[in-house]
Amino acid sequence: MNKHFTLTIIGAILLAGGVSTASAEEGFFSWLTSYSRQKEIAPMTDAVYNKECGSCHFPYQPGLLPEASWRQLMEPKAMGQHFGDSAELDEATRVHILNLMVAESADKSYRKRSRKIMASLGTDIAPKRITDVPYIKGKHDEIPEASTKKNDQVKSLSYCNKCHQKAAEGIFDDDTVVIPGKGR
């Protein structure tokens, strides 16, 4: 088949589907050029979520856990006993945050790190703690307790942003890690 004929057929298919060739090209090139960070977790930009959840702890991105985990964590009863504290919210705010978490959860994300999280969990596992995710545990298994639990500046792996300098942007790669009091 010659090149011109093939391109004509592709263009006709795109137009029949309601997509112009210009927007198809734009979408493809936009995807291609933005791929460099598609491996990372999608950042959470919602002001309500960042205010409510970020007032007590690092505002974890939805792509770090599957939908089932977020549903368990955001149940009204669970919010009243949220890891030893009360994190109760008015119903409208709770539902708003739950909807965000579900829409961007690891099992719905196309991002590489979220896909790895899901592959490590299997289909029926819904951890309540991000630090219980096998993929995340594996990424941190060589870090000595002196750098985390016994480090007063870190205290626990739960404080992602203490070491991952770009955690708020959803970037958790090794290049952005600085362990307080220890260095890179």
C-alpha cells in the first residue's frame, strides 16, 4: 500500500469518528511530548482536598492506592477513627474528596507508577496504608531505620514529603530524594 493511500484512509477514519486530523495530531504530539513525567503519580491540585487532608498530613495523591482503599478510608465511620484521630468532615466535603480519590485512584490511572502499585497488589487487596503497598515497601526496603523511624526529622515512611522533595508534584523518583540529616 502506498503512503498517500494509507494516510487518506487514516484521515477518513478519524473524520468519520468525529475527530479532525489536526486534533488527532495535536493530541498525539501533546501525549508524546508530555510522556516524560507520565511515569509519576498525578499530582493533586484540588484546593479543598489539599486544605482538608493536608492540614494533618501530606496530602497523598489518589494514584497511590486503589479505589477500594480510598472508599474504605473515606467511610464516615473510618473518618471518625482515622489512624487514631478524628478526621470527620461534613458530608458534602467528604463526598467531594471521595469522588476525587476514586476518579484518580491507582486502578484507574494510566501512569506507570500507579500501574506498578496495582501490579504489586493483585485484584482483591485494598491496603489502608500506602506504606503497606508491596511496590512501595520494596522501594524502601533498603533504607535503614536510622534514616526513617529513628530519624526525628522523618519519623516514618508515611511522611513522603520529608525525603521526596517533589512529592507534592507527584514526583517520587530517586533523583528527588534527600533524607533529612543524612543527605542523598
